[in-house]
Amino acid sequence: MSERKRLAAERAVEFVQDGMKVGLGTGSTAAFAIDAIGRLVKDGYDLLAVPTSVISERQARELGIPLATLEEAGTLDITIDGADEVDGNLDLIKGMGGALLREKIVAYSTRQEIIIVDDSKLVHELGTKFPLPVEVVQFSHGRTRMFMEELGCKAELRGGAAPFVTDNGNFIYHLHFEHGIRDPYELQRKLDDIPGVVEMGLFLKMAKKVIVASEQGIRVMERV
């Protein structure tokens, strides 16, 4: 499976051109892309990158990739990231790597968001293989959990008694929907209305390309 991730990542990096400003995703698949981007820099490419997490930033620095903040870089030409689920509309669930807030901020500031996955991440309906990660502030997060569960899910605090803390100092809840997410757009609107919710792992209408690796090879799905 890791070999498929590597192949998908290297195919995505073929879209990176000299002089581009590049967003660096977070997670096991994105790490392969960062490695490949590091090789481009070593070969002489003039790139400027914005990482989406402390982990990705550390990896990029070790590879000698020039880094900037999003304020310094402005609009990015391309971001390469992974996903936990991809449906037929190229809508996504992301965030199991714990960096969904920064990933979404960077994706929103990117002209072309490229997602790299293996075929196990393809679903007919979001929320069927993975829960939906939602980042919430620590203050009164139990109340936030109660309001989220009123939307018909089971909300599980990531890390349990020793909660996972994001790079932004927040908690993450995993929302489990027994029959998947029937209307992700409506769910996004309702979650946005809950005080204490910072961001959610629904990435809707954001991916321009999804590169899928399978036993049959690599294919590129594009949003029309």
C-alpha cells in the first residue's frame, strides 16, 4: 500500500513547475510528495513552500525546501495533500492526520489542490469508512460534543483521557455516522453554526485533481 502512495505522490509532483509556490500537505501520503519536492529543489528548482503542519515543516526543512508563511507567499500555485475519503464528486474527508484546519486554510489559498490517494480511499458516500474529524476549542468542549451529537452522530474525543492537541492548541472529535453522511453540504452548514467548532474535515469543491493509485496503475480524476 505504501508503494501505491509513493507512486501517486510522484505523479502529483509532476505538476510542479520551476518557480511555483507550493503547499505541503500532512500525512503519510503527503510525506512522499514532500520527499519528491525536496529532490526537485536539490535539482535546482526555485520553489517556495508553505507547510500545513509542524511535522511537514520539519520534514521540508530537513530536505532544504525553502519555506514561507501563507502571508508571505500569498496565493499558492499548487498544493499536494492526501485524503481519508474521496467520493464521486471529488469531495473529501480529511483530517485524520490532525492538521485539518491548516490544510483547509492552505487549500483555500491555492489555485490547484491536488489530492493523492490509493483506491481504498474511494467511497460512494462520505463517512462510510472513516469518521469525520472536527476541530474544536478546548473550552467547554463537552458541550460542543453534545451539540454535534444532536446532528445524529456519535462524537468521540481523539485520544480519550489524554486528548490529542492540534498544532493550534485545539481538540479533535471524530464524528461517526452509522449510515454515512447523506448531505455533506447541509452537515457542513450545521456544524459551522455550532459555537466552539473551529473547522471540520469536509473539503467540498476544493480538489481540482485526485490522483488514484491501484493495482491497475495511476489514474487522474479531475473536477469538471
